Amino acid sequence: MKILHVLTQLPSKTGSGVYFTNLIDSLNSLGIENAAVFGTEEIYDNKVNAKILKPVYYNTKSLPFRICGMSDLMPYDSTVYSQMTEEQIDILLENFRKKLLEIKAEFKADIVISHHLFFITDLVREIFKNTKVVGISHGTDIRQVKQHNKFLKRLSHIKDLDYVLTVTDKEDDAIIKLLGVDEEKIHNVGGGYNEKVFYPPKEKIEKSSIDIVYAGKISQSKGVFELVQILPLLEKKYPAIRLHMVGNADLESCHKMKELANHSPRLVICHALDQVKLANLLKDADIFVLPSYFEALGLIAIEALACHKLVVTSEIEGLYNLVGEKIKEKHLIEFTSLPRIYDVDKPVKEDIPAYVQRLSTNIEKQIKRLNQNLFTDEVNAEIEALAWTNIGKKILNVINF
């Protein structure tokens, strides 16, 4: 079987980019022949393990702007969809159309999997009229449509997709009502972790510090400015604590985080890491925290569990529904009640102090559990069920019906 994979943005970066590359790797192991069309720039080294690669280069004469990102703030320089002109959208579509027509003639795919229910997936459905086309929603695409209804006029072919795969069923109603997709076409397949990268440390690491890690975008919607405020609350009781904020923070965000952390020397800010380096950091750490105000799935929390790290997150419905009962029963993840939210991902200001306190309380709960043997055989079996090998099989079973 031959499957073509399509992504408008950069592979391996952000949740959907990692999903894109991991899905290809998983299907490779199942004997599928894969090809890929994706957005990139000359400055990036794209590690996509497909037989045929057709990159679409942004920041060039034919596509004279930076990579489009499904979130308004990406961990690399990007173009914000809501700020694009109609002419820019036409240019984007024309550049992808050229590559899609090339690969259509060259590869002759049996199935096309296109990520995000947005402009390029709509174009894929238009071009591959007689081929099975599957769209994958990562949640951020639906957030864009909810926030900017003007995009709907560009999404007239989404309803004609053969299948829509979701990482969580939270946005099913919007996919049905806003995009006109038949409910029977929608399948929740969840997400997985790359078991070749994320796994427990081989030996127990002896150290004196308590290392807490956040990794992701440095933006207000991710709750990072609230997270750094827990440091002054906890370091009085746990002077060996360190908080690692991993992401591409600009100078203003760095200053803001330092100020909110009372300029604590226990705050460590570093640039975004690739999957292997992130996994190594997690293996050396103790607790992973994901305080996002909007998150479809929060796959990185699963990656942390795979490294046998305790986790604190906001109330992420998709993540709660994904993990097994033993993981919840043993509190390997502490879910933290969100403040009131408006405009999809913005907290009500007066609710923020209480949210910071709840995060601090849940992190302390996990600190107290660090010496407990919580990663039992039953728990590990639930984690291993979320490895990409199993997710790839699940997706293939759905789309190859």
C-alpha cells in the first residue's frame, strides 16, 4: 500500500509536526510505502523517513513569507494565518498545488493523509478526487476556525473527506456543525509517543536537585507565565528545586518569566530541543508540567510518562480520556482545574492567582510521590499501549476499512 502524507508546516516541530513524522515512521514499520509533502525553509534540516519527499519551500521568491503555523505563536519564525491577505493564501495554495500535482503523477497513492482541517487539506481533497483522502484534526485547526469564521469560505471540500481522524473527540461538534462533516466519518484515534526515543532511564539517577520541566511554546496560552510563579512558592520548602522552561522565548518573554519568578536562580530557561535531547532531559528530570489554557491532547505528557516521570497538567479533556484507569488511579498525572476561560484560550485575570496556587499544590503532591514505586507492570502496560507502533496499527485499521 502507498500512502501520501501532507503537512503545511514544519515536520518534527510542535505536536502536529511530531505526529506527522511519527505516523510515517510507524507505517514504515508496518510495511507501508510512504511519501510526504510538507512546508519548510532552506534553513531547516527535515528528518522525514518517507521514500519520496516533496518539500514546499517558504521564504522564497515563489512563496515570499515564513512558514504558516496553525498556532499564532510557533517555536520558530512563522506567518500567522489570521494576518494573511487573500493574495497570500492564494500564493500558498498555488505552491502546494504544484507539489501535490507532481506527487500525484509520480507516486500514485492509494490513500492521502492530510494534517489539519484547513486550507491545504481542502486543496488535497480537491486534487485527489478519485483517491481516498483522510484529514487529521489536531484541535488547533478548529480553534482557528472558531476564532476566525472568515476561513470557512476556503474550506468547502472538507466535508467530502472520506475520513476525519481526531486526537480527541472534544471538537467533534464543531467539525460537524462548522465544517459539515458527516458524524460517521469521524474517528478518534488519539495520539502516541515514539517508544524508540521516550523510555525510562536504564539506571536510577542519584542527584540532590528536584527538577521540574516544561517544554513547548513560550506563550500566554500555554500558561507558562503562571507556571514560573510557582517557583517562589515552592523553593522555600524545597530549596533544591529547579524549574526548566524549554522553548524559544524571545527577550521580552525571558524578562517577564524572570520577573514573575522573583529572579530566582532556580529558574532555567533554554531553547527548544529536538525529540532526542528533550527525551534525555526528561529522563534526568523528576516532574513534567503542562499548564496550558488550551490543549487538544497534550501528547508531551504521555512522552514524559514513557520516561517514567510524574506529571502535572491543566484539565486537558483529551489527555484525561486517553490515559488508562491505573494511570489515573495512581495519580501519575495530577489534573489541575483551569481558571475561567474566554476566547478559547485566555484566562480571566482575577482567576489567575488561584490557578497558580493549584498548580503549586499539585506539583508538591508529585514531589511527595517521587520515592514511591508508582510505575507498576499494570501502569507500564497502559503507557505502552500508547506507543506509536500501536497507534499506527489503529489508524491503519480505520482508514483501510
